[in-house]
Amino acid sequence: MTKKIGFTFLGGVALFLVLGNLTRIDFFAASMGSGNLSELVLYIFAIFCAYIVSKRLFNCQLFLILTSGVIFSLLVGLVKWGIDATAISYNVRLILQIITSAVTGVFLYERYSDNVRRFIGAYLFLYGVIVALSYLIFLAFPDTGTLLATLGEAGIEFRGDAHVDRLVSTYLDPNYFSIIIVLPIIFWLYSFLRNHSLFGGLFGAIALGALFLTVSRSGLSLFLLFSIVLLAGNLLELVGSFRLKKSFIFIMVTFLFGTSLLLVVDSPFLNRITDRFTNISSDGSALERFDSFNIGMELLTEEPLLGYGYNYSVRHIIAIRGIGLPGLDSSLQGVLVNFGLIPSLCLTILLLLWWTRVNLILKKYGGASDVYSTWRLVTIYIVLSLLWAANFNPVLLYPFWLVPILSILMYFGFIANGKKRFVTMRKSDLSSFVSGGKNENSL
């Protein structure tokens, strides 16, 4: 029964990620904007499933750390500013995202255990569907303004910027999608090198073409940084017996294939990409990010220690920045402003301790295992996303980035717990054998 519920829930998560913002409707008040119907249904399902697997959730350290941090921040906001319905609703939403991710991690572990190769296969199939839909949207609606108008006529309300000749995906935003798709591209590259998967190499090139079509500085630079880290870090164990030279050749071939695909579609894209990197000083979006950074620093100096409380800063940002831009562009700065320096430092220390524990346990799988190699790739991606991409886009708390990334972390956390229990059982069996005692688990 639990396996059937788990399979259905994982299907719901996959559908939520595939549909993206195509299910946004105005069922909330205008002050809160439109809401994602598939997201709401997923949260309701997650609450039901959380009750079923509650014992495992309360044994999940990452779940407890993140949930406690959000609840503490909510209490800070209530004490400092009182009841704010919008802020409270966003706190509840963030907690529901963490619950959803934890439940997903439980069911992923039940389904795949430590067979990470099967998990990667399912993960890449999911994002293969998303990439394919993204190309279809791009070909059908090169002007996002037309797409948004068409969706509006169908009752789907999405308040976002209109982009011309940029691949926006089902998330209807090229910048967020470009950051999200980098990890699947790396996984496709890993699949090709480690498992000799031609399918992985082909889809990696196609996904890389989609990344270029977003014309997003943050996503393109993130992929470049990721590639440099993998090459300069000499992580040969990630690709088994392949030499660094072969890895470099494949990356260059994939890069050239993606560039050629982009040229076939429309050559002016290369000029647009070049302009976005060389004319930053006169680019409107870049200047807005600079203004956002200054506003964030101003807010941080006013409430530095405990912050404003998660999303209680919105009213202050709107007062300075305007009603149309209620948030900060930098995720890291947003975390510091909302959570404060002291809670942010405490959360960072707790998360690092959790990561160290999981890393030490997963390292026992060895370099030949997909478990530790995949864990390292995920770690590198998250670190680079936080330190680089999250400084230009509020991607850190974006549900289509946060839920899958937290789900993967929860999944690896459960793998570590399972590995630790297995090692403990083996030691217990050995002690029983040496002492001459009997153990029902021993042969």
C-alpha cells in the first residue's frame, strides 16, 4: 500500500515539475498574486503522505533543521511586526515545500534504495520531457508576450516579463530555467562518460542547446564554472577509467554541437549572448540587480542580527522599490535580510555538520560507486548555485529549484542512514560471532 502511494506521489511531483507555471490561476487575493494549482494539490497530497511516513520524517535531520529555521524566523517576524497574512502564508508555503521534499526523499529511497543509477535515469527522463516541452513552446511562441496573452485567455495568469526569442520553458522564465537545467546537463555528461550512454550524450547536447537559447548570463556562466571546476579539480574518479583529456574532448564536442544547433535555429542568438556579457553596464536588468543589492544592504543594516522574519521584509522592499518588484534579486542577500546574521550563521553551521556526516558515510561506497560520485556532483552544483547564480536571481527559494534539490538531498540523507544502519548491523553480527553468541541475523 505504501509503495503504491509513494509511486503516485512521485508521479505528482514529476507532474508538478513538468507543468511548471502553466497551471497558475487567480484563486488568491490580488495582493498575493496568482497561485499554482498543481503546487497546491501537491502540498495537500504531501501533508497526507507526511502523516503516513511521519516516523521517518522525524528521523530526518535535514528536515528538522530547515523546518526549525523557518518556524524561528516566523516567530521573529510575529514578535517584531505582528500578524501579516501575506508573510505568514509564505512561511507556511516554505514549510510545505520542505515537507514535500522530505516526503519525496522518503519515497525515492523506498523505490531506488542506493541504486543511484536507476534514480539518475528517472531524473533525466523527467528533465528530458521538460526540455522537449520547452523547445515546443519556443518554436510555437518565440514572443513570450503572445504566450502569456494566450494563457490569460485560457484562465492561466502569470505575471512575468515578456521575452522575445528566448527559451522560457514551462516555467515561463529563461533565467530560472537556465540555472535549473545545468544539473541535468551535468548528469547527462556523467551518464555518457561513466556508463557509455549515447542517449545521455545526445540529450546532454540537446539540453545544452536549450541552455544557450535561454540567453541567460547566470545559467551560462554557472555551466562554465561547473565545467572549469570539474576539469581544474582533476575529479578523475567521477568518470572511472576515462582520462581527463577524453573528458575535455567530450565537453568541447558537446559545446560545439550545442552551438551548432543554436546557429541552425537562428544565428543572431550568438550576438545576443555576446551583447549580454559585454554590455552589462548599459543593460537594464543588470542595473536593476545593482539597485536591488543596494536596497538589500540598506535593509540589512537596519535589522542585522535576527532579520525581519521570513518574507516580513516584503513590505519594506515595496516601500523602497515599488509595488511591481517586491523582492530582492540576490537569494543570499534575501536570506540574510529575512533570517538575520545570527540565525543564518547557526543554520549554516548545522547544515555543514549534516553534510559532513552524510559525506563521510557515503564516502564508504568508494569512487567506483555511482552513489558517492553523484553526491559530489550534486554538492558542487549546489555550492556554485549558492555562491554564484543565487547572487543574481532569487532561485534559492524558487519552488521548481528548491523542491527537486531538497528532495535529492533528503534522498541521499536516507541512503546515508541506511548505510549506517547496515554497517552497525554487520558490526553487531561480527561481535556476536566472535563472542560465540547467537544472532538471528547472522548466517
